[in-house]
Amino acid sequence: MSGKLNGVGTGSGKGLGDIAPASVDPMERYFRILRGQVQLPRRGWIVTPKWVPPTVPGMESFQKIYEEHELPRKWQMLEDFYILLQRGRFMVKRPNWIEPPITAEMADIVSETAVAVQTTDTEVISYEVPDRCVCSFTSFGHMLDDSSAWGNVSWNILVNKRPIRTYKDFKQQRGVLVTPTPFPKPITLKGRDVIQVMARNATAVNALARLSGFVIAAETVTQDGSYKDWSSR
């Protein structure tokens, strides 16, 4: 590239506007002047070294190969990578168990009719994760048809018949049915896990519950703690 740049300037680099010379901004590397012509850099240093590496006695040939062949090639790779980063489009999202990927399916489990709570544990809602899938429930809501019963009804959220810590025999409202309240940490489940919302009360009362989340088809099935099953295509 030489001569005028965008209709202004000359081959000597004059008239390039607000592009600062190296004396002002040593990080500037949009253009360089070579033999009186404006050229796009390829292997330019971010800041040109002001030192000359001393010759290692007995290693002159190796040093020459490294500095004149290997080092420029490595620098070329960095330069190309920098250009590719500018051309690419990048999306940053939270982990798959917090924010669903585009391939996820909704899992919004909610009571369609109120369930009469008995004196023993009564299932309000339940869900079994499909085989070879993983599931994340991010929020929860529940409701009683008699608000005065709050504090008397005992609730449990169970996974595979075991209560979730801090969600065992709680009696106050933890979430709103129409706008489920986020869990402090999503409840993560693997294929064929069963989650249940249970309730019991000494007197008659009707209850509803809701678990909102999403299901992802597992890319791989793992049980080694690597959580590769939460990867997605």
C-alpha cells in the first residue's frame, strides 16, 4: 500500500491525521513508513526493542536460526491471531447450569390444579429428567389457597427422595408462583433424577408449586466429576 491513504497524505506518511508517530505513542502500529512508502505492518513489534541480544559464545549458529527464523514465525502467529480476533464475533455467556444455551429446552413444572395437602407428605409437583440429559432448575415458587396457613404447612424439596439442604421442613414462603424466585444456587440434576415438591399440614389446605428451569441434551455422560455432560453443541 503506498501513495495516498483514503484520499489524503503522501507516500512519506504526511497527512495521516490523528495517527500518532512512534515517538508519541509507541503502541501505535496501524502503519509504518518503509522506504518512503506507507505500508501495513505484518511482523512489527508492539514496542520496538532498543537492545541487541549479546552473542552466546559457541552458540552463534543456533542463535542465528532462532532469532532469524523461529522467532519471526512465532511473532507472525501472534500477529495473525490478533487480526483474527478483530474479525471474529464473540459471545460471552454464563455457565450452562446458570444460563441456558440455545440448544436447551424449557422445563417449567407448575401445578395446573391445587393439591389438597394431607397430614402426611403430599406430592404437589414432580419431574423426572429425561435419560442422557441434564437439568437445571433456577427458580421456585409456591402458594396456598389460605394465606393464614403459612407457618403451619411443612414443605420439602426432594431429589431422589432426599431433601435438599435448607429446603427441608421449611414453613414460610420462599418464592412467588407467578414470578418464581431464583434459588441461591440452581438445582442441577442428571438423567433420570427425580425432583419433588412435597407438603403436609394438620388441617385441610390446598397448595400449588412451580419449578422453572431448562433441560440440555448431554454431549457426553460422565460420572467422574468433570461435568462434561454440561457441555453443549
